[in-house]
Amino acid sequence: MPKAEEVKYTKTHEWLHLAGNEGTVGLSEHAQKEMGDIVFVELPKPGRKLEKDKPCAVVESVKSAFDIYSPLNGEVVAVNEAVSGDPALINQSPLEGGWLFKVKADNPAEAGALMDFAAYGDFLKQNAH
Amino acid sequence: MSATQTLRRTALNETMRKYGGKMVDFHGWELPIQFSGILKEHEAVRNSAGIFDVSHMGQVFVTGADAFKLLQQTNANDLRKATPGKGVYSHVTNEKAGLVDDIIAFCLAADRYLVIVNATTSTKDYEWFKTQGTKMHVKVENRSDDYSMVAVQGPNVPKMFEQFAPEALKLPRFGIVEKEIFGEHCFVSRTGYTGEDGFEVTAPHKIIVQVWEKMMELGKPYGIVPCGLGARDTLRLESGYLLYGQDVDDEHTTYESNYGWVVSLDKGDFIGRNILAAQKTDGVKRRLTGLTLSGGVPRPGCKVFMDGREIGTLASATYSPTLKKGIGVGYLTPADLKPGAALEVEIHGRRVPAEVSKVPFHRGTAFAKTLYTGA
């Protein structure tokens, strides 16, 4: 399972871990902390075509809803059924048990434009109030 | 609101920060939305003990020979139920029978009442009472800026009060006692907004931090946790309590809000009585109706459908930590929907099956027939 330093990040707080042309997507440690207790997850169906930067899933905490944007163009090949049953997994381990779905990338090179751990850290600092 | 406008801070502001409160703007007040997490705080109150800073709430004192007369004239409930040492939950009504506010009026003595009002409406309420009491022998004082307030809530809270305020244990629900605490004149009432047994302490600012710390100390054996507005909202909605400005306002009546038990038509005249009497006879067209659903989290503003037709929107809605599903209330038409009736709620553009539920959704220890009176 990936470490926080090994994955790529979007400006909308998803993480992406690419292995060949298959990417695993989840919610960043920072985002899960900001959201608070997550109580409901709506995941895309396997086989669905995803468009980069378009909403494809919803994560809900007690107080708010949070859209998940696909970091890549591609097709959903697996979803994490465990988080549907126990959404708190996203709070407990956002990079392991709390992953959301796997996408087969049309063009894995798209991931090159995403932020690495250090750049995401800078991005969070710039956007902190 | 401009970004430069400063938020009002309670006397507990620094204490809230010290305990890790995540501060937010709540109608112009800086208050904690959460500390350790909404679910943990919610469960602490349901199962043991939690403490809230509710200093934004207002205090209006009504005193004088006509104090009872003024309150009886401006309230839908019968103030005769509030004998000295007791309070009554009531709706302050306007000429259209809409709500000026929902309040608790405590009778301290035959000619002396403490009215606990909502934060956003304290000035409006004060002016309303002043206007209505112009020709009466009554003094109306808005003391909201002089008092802080903490709510200590949960089934284990009465045990905490055995040392702190043993006289409070003898209080019935909505009872109140005046008491000197840390050298200051305070009020302790058996009230709250969570559906659990517990107390609210109204005290001058200068001792409120001491009161808070004392509660944390007495509550330690029970795992007391500081709680924020997030848990306050899930707890009150599960209990079916109204939130002024969201569930009720100047345009909705007590019968429409499904709080008909508050209306005392036989007590004599009061403002808006004729409209309420007509609604009692003819029924209402819309009613604040509860619903539950499992396929998502409903939010205020979500549209509600029955047989494919839109029948209203949700006023308050959230995830219920106790029921582990979505709950909400909204003004729905028809007004006579029965529990179990099939509905749909639109969440993120998708219609999710829901069903009409009775309210309260959950009955905590505040609803118990008998309360803890001491070991």
C-alpha cells in the first residue's frame, strides 16, 4: 500500500497511485481531517468511463458533502466496497483501507501534471487562511 | 457580511480554543463547530456526558406586577404552568400567529421571569416585549450581554451535580433554581437542547471559565467531552427540537411546525390566537414532517417528492448518529402524511427513497417519566 510521500495529488484533494496504467484513487489525509467524520460514500460503477477533473463520486461527512473528481481519463475497473459499508475507513486510513476506486488510465502520462507530496504540501500552505 | 467584520466572542472563547475547538462563524458569533469529532461528541452526550458553550443565547428579564400578564399575552403556551421555580417552553406569536421566537420562560417569582431567547432574535424579542408591555406595569430588560451559559448534557450529568448543586437534582424537567456559584448569583435549570437529561448554568461572564473547568473536572470519571455546534445540531434534530430561523420563523405557525401541544387555546386571549383557533378547526395546509432515508445524507433545501410530485423541501436534515441513517424535517403538503408513507428526497440530483417518520426520531433520557434525584 502506498505511503503519503509516494502518491500524486490533485488540487481537489484526491490522491492517485499509479501502477502501470492502473491508478488507485482516494481522499487525501488533509481532506479527510478537514471533513470530519465521514458517514456516507457514493462510488462510481465499475465499467463507467471517467473524465479527468469531472465529479465521479461523493463523500459525505455529518456536516458536508464533498465531490470526488477523477484525476485521469479512463475507466473504473474496481471500487472499494468496504468503504461503502464502513465509510469511517476513509478517516482511519485514507491511503490504505479507505481507497475509493481503481481506474484504468487512457493515458497514464496525464499523471505527470499532478502534484507530488512536497508540491501538495506547498499548495496547502498557500491556501491556508 | 464583510470579511473585516469582527465576530462576537463569548467569555469562553479562549477556553474553547484551549480545548481544540474548531471555530466558525455562527450568525456573527465565533463558536466551535467541533472538538474531537461530531460522532464522538454526539455519542458522549447520548451515553454519558458532554458540555457546550451556549453563551450566545439571550436572557430577557420581565419583572413587575404585570410580568405574568405580558408573557401570557405574548405566548401561545399557558404561563400558569410556570409556577415559581418552573419554566415552560413556548412560542412567542405575532399577529399572523407566526413565531417571533421559541423560548423558555422561567418563573423565578410571581412578579419576576427569566426568558431564555435565541441569539439571533434577542433584540427583536426584547423590543417586541417592550412594545407589547407599553401600557403595563412591567420592566423588560435585555441582559443578554451580561450572562454566559453552559449546557451540561447526558445521562451521567445528574451524578456530576450531586456535589456541585445538589438542589438541582430535585428539579423536574424545566425546573430552575437560583444559586450562588463562585460568589456570583447564577441560575441552574434542568433544560437542554439534546434530548438527554442535564442542566444549563446561566452565570456572569467573570466566573464562566471556572464553571466550565469545574464541570470538566466533575465529568472526568464519566468521560465528559467538550461539544460543538455540529453535535448540538444532530442531537437536537434527533430529538425533534426546532431551530429558529431554519425550522420556524415569523411566517410559520405553531400548528404548522407540528408543535400543537404548545398552543393553549383555552387560557384566554393572546396575540395570534384567532388564527391558531381557525387552524385548529380547519387544519393546516403544510406541516413540518419528519422523514428518514438510508441511501445518502439529506441536507436543508433538498426537495421532497411523493408519487413523482414535489411536495416540499427539507428545513433541517443531517445524518443521525444514533439511527445511523439520514433524517430530516420539512414543510410538506399534504399536512397529514402518516409514518411509513413512501417519499423520495433529491440528493445531488438523484432521487433517494425515503419514508415519513414520527418525530422525535429518538427519545433520550430527557423524555423519561422519572429523572434521577440523587443516590
